[in-house]
Amino acid sequence: MTVFAVRGITDQGQTSACAADQKTLETASEAYFAQEGGTAIPTDNDATTTAIGATPEETLVAAGFLRDVSPNWEVSAAGALTATAGGPCV
């Protein structure tokens, strides 16, 4: 009988998923700034002519730089990432 330790595999998979999600968000933020200019990703509270959302991450979705909002990361207006509190990437 062979017994495998799957906890390490699961943890490694989650770490890889968090890193991939982080890289995707960083790339989307950089692409937004390269195309739209400025120093902040606008939200619906800001006056702008570009596609906007209620949060900077939703703006990246509305502008076509992301497919979906990430449940694992928060994106600031400056494009900085913070792991979502209580999420798997903390």
C-alpha cells in the first residue's frame, strides 16, 4: 500500500495559482497605464471618458484588460496589489 502526502501538493498548487493571478493583475495594470496614460486607474467616482467600474479592478475588466475580478487580490488606483483579507494568497 502506498500513501501519498497531498497537502504539500495542494499548498504548492495554491501558491502557483496565487502567483499566476498576481502576474495577470500586474500585467493588466501595466497595460492599462501604457494605453490610457495617467497615474491612477479611475473608478466611477472619477470624471473620465474611459470605461470605468466601481473599483480599479472593475475598471480593468470594463476596459477589457481583465476577464474577471480576482477574488484573491485587490488592485489600488495606482495598480498596487494587496492580497484579499482572509483569502488563500495571504
